[in-house]
Amino acid sequence: MLEKGISRGSMLNARYAISLLSRTRRPCEKSQLFLACTAPRLFHSNAVGDTFQGALLGKISPASIFPYTAGWWLHLDKEQRAARYIEFDFDRLCEKVLSLCPSATSIKNFQKIEGGFSKVFIIETNNDKNVVVKLPTSTAGSARHITNSEVATMTYLKCNTQIPIPNILDWNDDPANPIGSAYIIMEHAGGVLLQKAWIDMPVDKKIKCTGSICTSIFPITKLDFPAYGSLYFSDSPFLDAGSKQKLDADHRYCIGPHCRSSTYRDYNVGESRYYRFEKPNRGPWGTLSSYASALVDSGLARLPPPHQPLRLQQQATYQGSIDRHVELLKTAQNVFPHLIQHPDIQASASPTLFHPDLHKRNIFVSQDDPTIVTGIIDWQAASIEPAFYYADEAPDFAKFPAEGLSDSSEESLCYQSYEVGLALLAPRLGATRKIDETLLRPFRYCHRTWRDGFVPFTYELMRLRDSWTTLGFQNDCPIPAMGAEEKSFYKEQLDIYDGMLEIRRDIIEILGVEEDGWVPAERWEEVKKAH
């Protein structure tokens, strides 16, 4: 039975669109469509830090370091800030830092830098040594899992690759430790951030730098793993025997539950998990079939109880009823056994580890020669996925060229340099660029139908059904056929959905805010008035 529509005019208003700032756009025809699948970031792109000099250290109050102060949100601000509040013993933290720097006797100054998933302190001691302290916020997920996994990943990669990763000086994944928070203390990466150096680099150096990044990072794709999930230390006390699979090559490490909060866990602000239909399914997964099933389970976990009050954006017709989402996800359950047997999917299903946020803000280069990579940071929430998961990953220094740009433009040349590096140095990932996107989209969107509304995923299933024979499937398509009236209804809802996203994009551009509605503190009053 079709659900009643509502008029476009009643939906397309700016206040309503602001509440959708955390949503992602409907898949488009270009190769960047999977960028909608958000990966964790350490910092917002405009994040700035507060610096405290030595003379002020004795006067620091908890009010200056515990709360989130880097910015505000246009939507769910109170909840967003509360999720990033961390209370801990700063004096003990300083003592720990000094104990790791034998020739240092005091803290000279420190800078607090805050992002979406971590609070970071860059601490300088009186012997001019800089160390980085990283504390996970609740938005990152379970402190034990996210911290242990990040340290295990960095340590494993330092042992098995030549990727320039900062040395870890100390860490603790137990929030009950004397400092009062899980933490990682590491050396500061040498050089300068590529984000800063890139601005003044001539195009030939940008191309060479892109090649250097490829040479540094792509060997990671040649590592083999027996399952999908996140990397941990095998002796982690919070992992039982049934939730980990040791690596054959090195039993000090294991693959355990996936620690990404956005897909498998309950830490997204404003997004609850209810587990009415399925219990938590976070891995590890030894087969592609179990991996795909977990995506469906994650989608079912988001569906609220029948009498749960719905927020404004959940009342739109393109949101769809709970029953509609259950039906949609059951269709996905029937589709995946066919998808995972497709030759292109099978050929690109190898469990593969890659950097979760490979952008200029996480890459350090030499100050003297910015074509030399000196550090790659922020491995938080790195995970082992099927190779095809990364099919459309595009770092910000090698984005797909805007329409109309010539092949000789700076943007095109950097993109070409990255793609050549991908093909030559990471053929496992390079091959995924050729997979028909219609095969990949169900993996990307089935777990988020309640977040996006039923329209986008229904649209993807319609496209898959229309292409079923062309894609080479021999069996009957398990996706139900639609009549003319039903197709007309979905087309109408798709138009409404697209109109809302257009409003959303316009608001983001006009206000100059991040996609999740985040505004840097120094622009808050200006944006608040415009809003």
C-alpha cells in the first residue's frame, strides 16, 4: 500500500533543512558517490586550538580543558558538545608526559585541539620536545576498543610497512586509569601539515607530492588478513575468544569487532540503536556473506519501537514507516547472496586495511621539500574491509576533476597522478575502480535506510533490478517488480528528497558551515544571526 505524499512546499523550508545537516546526499552518477559514506575525522577542517603558556599552567581551570570549545552546531548543539566533554586529571597527564621525556622537568606550554572524535593536546616540555596526547571522545565509540585498535594498527603497520607513522610513547585503553581517560601519547610528526604547505606549492611539486603519498601509503594494501573487522592486540582482556581471530603471521595481533561508531555502534549523536530485530553484530566476519548480513543487521538495529516519538525529519513521507524499512531490509537480505557471488565482487572482496581519512590534514611533509612525506597520522577507526569498500575513495589532494576542467588543469593532473599510483602500486584497489557502481551501492546504503529515508535505497534496488540481466546474473531477480503507479510514487518522493537536499546544500554554502552543521567558534555569532 502506498503511503500518502505531502506537498513540496510544506517540506522545503530552511529550518527543516537545517535539521538534516547530518544527512548525506542521494547517490549521483559520478564516481564520487560513495564519499557520502562518512569516515571518522580527527579534526573539523577549520578547527583551531587554544594555546596555554607556561606562566598560565598553574592557573588552568577544568572549564578551559574539559568542555568542547572549538565550535558550535546548528542542530543538536547541546548533545554534540556533551558527547565531546572529557573530564580527566590534567596534572597526572602532565606528570606522565614528563616521565616519558627524561631530560624534561616542566611543561613549557600546550595547545588544545578538538575534533569530531578526539581531544588532542600538543605539549611542549622545557627541553623543547613536543609530544601529542590523544583522548577519544564518546562519539568515537567504546574508549577501550577505539584506543586499543588504533594503537594496534599503528604498531602493526610500523612493523610490517615503511609508512612514516609517529612513535607511540605510552597508551592506556582503560578509562579507569589514574589519568581518568583512555589515551595515546606519541611523538609529534616531523615537518608541516600538507594542508598548510599545499597552498603555496607549484603544480609540479603537487604532482610529485601526490606520487610520494602513493609510494608511502599503498604498500598497506598488500597486507593479507583472514577476516573483516578491526585490528587489536590479542591479549586485550575485553575480547573473548569468540570475538577475535588471531593473525596467522603474528599471534600478537587479532581481528576483533568493528570499532567504527557510525555503522555498527551506538555513539552517533541523535541516532539511537534499538536492536528490536537483531542483536548487535559487530564482527569479526570470516566470510563476505557474514559481512553483508551485518550491514543488514545494522540497518535493522536503527529502527525504533512502534511508539517511539519521531523527530521532525523522520515525519517526512520519504522517511517511510518502520514496516516499510523492515520490508526494504528483508529485500536486501535476499539480494546479497546473489551480489556476493558476482565475479566482480568476488575478485575484489579480499580483506583490506587502508587509512580511514587520507586527506591533507592528516599528512605531514618536509618543511624544506614538501614532496617528501614525513608522517601520516590519525589511524583512529581504521578497519579491514572488502577491497571494494574503497572503490571510490578520493583524498582531497586528488579529487575527481570538476566537470569542464581540461586534462592539463592542476586538479586533473593531481587526480591522474593518484590514479596511476593506485593502478601500479595498489592493484587490489585499482581494480575496484572498474566495478559497476550498481553492484556496490547496496553495500553502502542498506545499513542507513532509517537515517536517509526509504527513498535512496529503494531507488538503488530499482536500478539494480533494471540492470539485473545486463550485469550478468543468471538467476531470477529477488527484488519485487513495481507497477506504474508505484514507480510514479517513488519518482515523486525522489523529487521531494532531491529538492530537500538541494536546499540543504544551498544552506551549507550560504552559511559557510560544515555538513554536520558545525561552525567554528569565531564565526558562531555571525552564522547564528544569518541562521
